[in-house]
Amino acid sequence: MNPAGATELQLGFLQKHLPKDLLDKFQICTSVPHKIPLSKDKINILWQKMAPDQPHFQEFFKDPEKIKQYDYYIFNSHWNYEQFRKTFSLPEHLCTVIKNGIPDIKKRDPEPKREKIRLIYHPTPWRGLSVLLGAMQLVNNPNIVLDVYSSTKVYGNEFKETNDHIYQDLYDQCEKLPNVNYIGYKTNDYILENLHTYDAFVYPNIWEETSCVSAIEALACGLYVATTDNGALYETCSEFPIYIPMDKDWKNLARQFAAVIDQIPEQLNEVGCHNHLKFQQKFFNHFYNWKVISGHWDGFLKGVIANARPK
């Protein structure tokens, strides 16, 4: 299996929604400089989704001459752009922000009739699974259950074989907890097909997100979302989730999330919450849908062509 993380999925959506004859005028490299060769005949763009602390491209971004190798830089959030701008000497007039997008998503019924409140966690394990499992041990309500799809396989079989064993203790812990089901890796298509059957996406993020497609999908589906205010999450999720301040004391963070999780059933029964989730669905299905995001790309790329100088 090849990598199928957010970067690969977003590139696939871009190729699906924009005309091939337009994209053929550009060489778009994602995140890692020179991951694909620079083109002598096309306009070179680096579509940056990683944070600036990644060790494997420090040398590139610290060299002003190497930075000039790309004609434009596109960032997946203003937060990420600001981090790069403060860390490296990027040419600001060649940088822009275009947010990540999502396809059409099945919407959750705001008033489902089911006995159990179903939570989902599908990001990679290092982003907060350990804190969430700590929280689930403190949850008092017996009618709350968590399904965990977390795995390193999303980055391909080779990455999984090298790294998945590091998190085996977490997977084992999932299987031992009575209110947690460990399901493991499923494709993004599977997640999107089944997301509407869940009630909440609980994400005690401890690894700085530069965007967070998983949160966008959950919010667009109409799930109740609780997360930290870490990295770009507040920009991405706006006013809609329950935010718990980032705390590097993981035990304290777990206690805070447990308290929020215990309140979810009561919250979901309130009319105000129903209205909130309906508006949330409309907001994210409009502003983050690839039908809208593709328009931002189309306008940007056509503007670049109009202002292009011959190579």
C-alpha cells in the first residue's frame, strides 16, 4: 500500500477538480522540497503542509538561494505560513494560503435514536491517542464507547513496518479497556462513509496540527467535536468545537477531556446543541468543500499564468 495521508488525498482532490491542461503548466511538489524534480519548463510550486520544525528540510529553507528555486509557496493554513515566515526568510510576495478541502460528506442526524454515544478517533497514534485512552479510563458514563481507527499504515506499508510497533502498547490498551474498541486502519473512503454513524470526534491533540482534515471532516459531518487549541486547530475549526487549553501535563489533560466526554450525552440532548451542529454542518460543507476550494486554486493558478515571466 502506498501512502494515503492527508497530503496524498488533497493532491488527489486537486487533480480531480482542476482541469488537466491548467495543472500541466505547473510542477506542484508537496511539503518536502525536491520530492519531485524541479521543472525547467513549468512554474514550480511547493505546497507546504508540514510545520517548519521538520528536520529533513531545514537546510533547504535556511538557504535563500535554495528558496528561490520555487516560484511560489502555498500553505495549508495562516498559522503554518506565519510559522514559516517567522522561522525562515521567505519571500512574502510569493506566498499564499489555500486551505485544505473535503468532498461531499454524509451528514449525521442531529437527533439520532441510539442507546450508546459513539466517539471516534482516527488520526495517527502520536497525535493524542495516549491522552484519550487515559481520559476513557476516567469516564463515568457506561453508555459512551470509543472506536479507534488509529494506525501508521496511512503512510504506507513501509512506514507501518518500521514504526507501528512503537505504538503497540497503545493498541493493546485499547483492546483491554471495556469502553474502547480498537478497529485499526481503514481507508479514508470507509471513514467518510461511516462517520455519520458517530456522535463525537474527541481529539486531545498534543502534536501541532498545521490544518487537520480529520477535524474538518467531523465538523462537516455534524459531529460534536472536542479538541485542544494546539497549532492551527483554532484557525481550522473556528468557534465550533469545545476547546480544552493545551496542557503538557498529560494526566491533567486526560482529566479535563474525561469531564468533557461525560457531558456529551447531556449536551447532545439540548436543542441549542442541535442548532449549533446544524449550522456547523452548513459552514464546513460550504467553506471547506473542494467545489469551493478548487475555485481558490483555479483563480490563483490562472493569476500566476497571467503574470508569469518567460523562463
